[in-house]
Amino acid sequence: MLKPWFSFSENGYYSGNEPYFFDISSKPWKELLENNSQIILQELETLVNNNNKNIVPYFNQTLASAPTAWTVFPLIFWGETYTDNCKQVKKTVNIINQINGLISCGFSILKPHTSIKPHCGDSNVMYRCHLTLKNNGTIDEIGMRVGNEKVTWENGKLFAFCDAHNHEVWNNTDDERWIMIIDILREEFINDKDKICALVKATLWWQIKFQKNYFFKHLPNWSRKWLMYSTSIFMKN
């Protein structure tokens, strides 16, 4: 039986045997998102063209090569809804509300000549999906490595990977990369949605608080687990 893994409590080391990229060809939400990619793109274009104030730097500003080079417009974050943002992209929200097990969703903008350093993501409990909205370049110019496999983004297409595996991103082009990131719980974890969301939000709270504190990164795993589980009590929706 697959056990949930959390980067925070395991200090970012993952050795699971899940595939780097998932086969999602039979998932109904793949067709749903790809068929509506132009509608979603149009709503993101409106946000960008209006310089929307809620497009903000990704919370962990140590990951990108420049602190503000990776920006996001969150809609749902581990079960928590950003109501004001959702009101501004109602068509997109109507689409994603049809997906069972969706726990996070938002737009992601990567500036030109920006990289995201190698790292393990938050957990292995979900399909981390990228819906490509704007991408221009070959895999050598702009792409992503998960484990020892590489991929680039294809406009209007969706792929999914295991966020727990070590991965990195590069954009060596002169254009921004726009995607929508969607996290959908894997089937074996659906019934633990509330607990899992609370645990991950607890870990993210600690990461934000101590992301520049190098001493904290050397805490033993047992103490990280204790912090995660004790703090999660206060993180339930």
C-alpha cells in the first residue's frame, strides 16, 4: 500500500518508485482541461494585461533564480479557496469545479531567462498537472526534468508528474511561460483529503517562516514530523 510522503517531514529526500510522469490518458479531467484550454488562456490573458495585483511571487522565493521571476495567481491551495481570485476567472472556476479530488489550482508565470532549482515537491499524494497555456521554444530552450526524464510544454496539452521526485525547470527563451498548475488527489488518498490538506498546509507554514533559516533545515526528521502533525490541527478548512 502506497504511503503518503511529505517533503517537510522527510527533509526533501524521496526514494519512492512511482513513475516520473503519470499516464493520464484515461482520466476524464485530461480531456476536460484540454478542451477548455483556450477559455482558460483568455481569462489569464485578461489578468496579465490588466496587471492584476493578485499575481504575486511564488511563496518560496528561494526556488527561482530571482525572487520575483516566478509569479502565481492562486485559485485553490490545498483545499483553501481564494475567493476574490476565483471571482475574477469564473469560467475557469466552473471548469475546475467539475474535477473530483482537486485540491489545488492556480496560474503560474515564469519569466524569461529564469530557472527553478532542483527540488522535491510537497508530497506524492497527488497528480501534479501542468496545462500549457503559452510556451515557445524547444526542450533545450525551455523544459522540465523529473528524475532522469525531460519534457517541454505543448500549448493546449496537459501532462502530470509525481511532484515528490526531484525536478527542475528552465526557461532560456525571451518569452514568458504560462501554465495552469492543478493538483488532483490520487485515488488511494481521496478519502483522506481533509487530513492531507491540513498536513501540507502545516508544512508550508513552517517553510515560509523558516525558508531562510539554515539551522532549521538541519532539524531531525522526528522533530519535523512532530511540528507537521501538531500544527496541522490548526490548519483544517
